[in-house]
Amino acid sequence: MAAHKLYWTAPELLWLPEVPCSGTPKGDIYRFAILLRDLIQHQGQGPFEDLHETPEEIIKQIKDPTKSGPLRPSLSENGNKTVLDMVKVCWDESPEKRPTFSSIKRVLREASPKGQVNILDSMMSKLEVYANHLQEVVDKRTSHMTVEKKKVEKLLSTMLPSFIVEQLLAGRSVEQEHFESVTIFFSDIVGFTKLCSLNSPLQVVKLLNDLCSLFDHIIASDVYKVKTIGDAYMVANGLPVCNGTQHIDQFATMSLHFLSATVHFHIGHMPEEKLRIRIGLHTGSQRSMVAGVVEITMPRYCLFRDTVNMASRMESSSLPLRIHVSQSTAGALLTMGGYHLQKRGTIPVKGKGEQMTLWLKGKDGFVIRLPEFSEEEVEVPKTL
């Protein structure tokens, strides 16, 4: 836009990257003051015709007030003092100090001869109607923007932990962080490749959507769902907000609910087919977990180091309809009490060598149906 066309634009709008076409209520008051000044002084050449400077220099002075005050059009003192004072208030540098059109109309009527109707009355009536309509539009769009903002925040919260979303929205950077104690959950569907070969792509997508939606309703609000890739489901707890050892108890109970939900899950187009999942749990300690936000275009809160690898091994070496837990997780559950564990024995774990692992079979007071455990019972040691 040409610089001289911005003479009627309020200073606070000149600072914006792009001047809004619809303006603002307070910006309209400023614009009205410039127009009223031209009407009072009967000048139609422009508000700054008496200055021998380029339009660009004039706009720069309007945006950056000098010590002597902000630049405004010259205003003759010959006239109604009340109206002149009102013009000065209308183009005040601070938008908050500018009056409303209703108060301007009242001042103009009081300053006019009794019973006289002039062009100002007509112009003020139209401007008042316009200002009220503009305020309605602004309120409506603000309400719409608030709704959309909440949608964006909700979408972000599905991609990142709520604590991280709050930091990013506040403009703060999220540094990578070590965590002392975190539990990782992995699960997948046994025989998923064969299941895919027996179904169309759309049927597979619907199956996964139904199952993952069921799982999403089970997980607690403070649990971070890391990702879903194909039939693999990964969840973490104990980060980014530490909760002591509460995450171990939460995930053990959550795993039992997952197993029970799978037993009752029905495939719509294959009612006779039963899904079988396998689950792995591992609790890392002594700073064995690092987490941080990765990427800018599609930011993800990613987890690294030994805890993730060990939890993945627990899942991949598990059996159908079983919850396979590492020695560290089992030890914490034994300390808490109330959980039913069975020793699986020592198994080779890639990258870890021989590891003692256990099955999580149930929990005191957990009355929801679980799969039958056919393996021979083995006494669980009091310590691990």
C-alpha cells in the first residue's frame, strides 16, 4: 500500500506486519479524528499537506513518536474548543484513551446549536452503526478463533505430552532430559501378518482403529502414548513429569486391562477369530532414559536409550496373551504387594545376555476376566 494512503491509519496498526483491511474499533476512532479535522478546517488535500517531507518519512514519524510528542496533522485553534479537544483525544497515541462513537456523538450534539441537524449527525449515526456491527464481527471471529485454538491445543496434546505442549505454547524451549525411573509398555498382535493376508486393507485399518481406540480409552490421562506403528502399541509413564514409582503400579494394572479387553474384543467381519496380543514391560532406573522433542515440522517427544530397548525385548520374547515383565519391574511389583507373578526363568535377551524374567498373572481385587494360565506354577521369590 502507498505510504500516503496510511495517513488515516492508527499508529498501533502501522506496527503490524500487515495492516488489517477491516481495521479495529479504536483504529476507526483515530481515522474519524483525521476526517473530522479535515471537515473542521475545510481542507481536502490531505492531513499533512503543510509538511515538506516524503510520505515515507511522515509514516515513520507517526510510528516513532519524538520527545516532543507524536506527529499529528496541524489543527487550528480557531473553532469550538470542545470539538477540537475531542479530536485530540480521538487521535491519542494510546488506543485505550480514545472515546467510543457514542460518547463522540454526544459531545458533537452538545457542541452544536440547539435543534440544528448537520452533516456530522448523519455521519456519526452511520459510523456508530458501523462500529457496533464491526464489534459484533470481531467478537464472533474472536470466539471462532478461541474454538480453533482449543482444537489445535487438543491436537497437539495427542502428539506431545500436555506438559510439553504447555511449554511450547508459552514459547519456552524443551531441553532433553534424563529420567531416573520410567516404565515402558510394548504390545503387538500375534499372527498379524497372517491376519493381514486374510483381510482387505480397509478391513485391517478398521480392525487396528477399533483396537487402538479401545486401548486409548484404557490408558490414564497422565500416560504418554509414544506411537502406534502397524499393530505395535507403545506407551510410557513416569515422564515428562516424574511420579515416583506410581508408573509401575499404573502400567501393571493397565496391562491387565489390555489383556482382558483383548479377550472380549470382537472382530466385526471375523466373529469367530480371536485376537491374541503379547505385552512387554520394563522399568528403567539410574538415568537409563533420555527424552526430548525432535523435529520442527512434525515435533515428536522421543525416548532413547536402554529402557526402550529392554521393554521392546520383553515384548518380542513374550508369548500370546501374556504380560512379560523384566526383573526390575517384577521387583518393584513385589515390593508394592498384591500382584501375582510367576517366574518364567532365565532367557537370552539380545544385547543383555541371560536375564531373569517373569509373567504378570493378575492382581488382588482384579475381578475382570483374564486368559487362563496353563503353565506350571513356580514359586516367586520374595526378592529379585
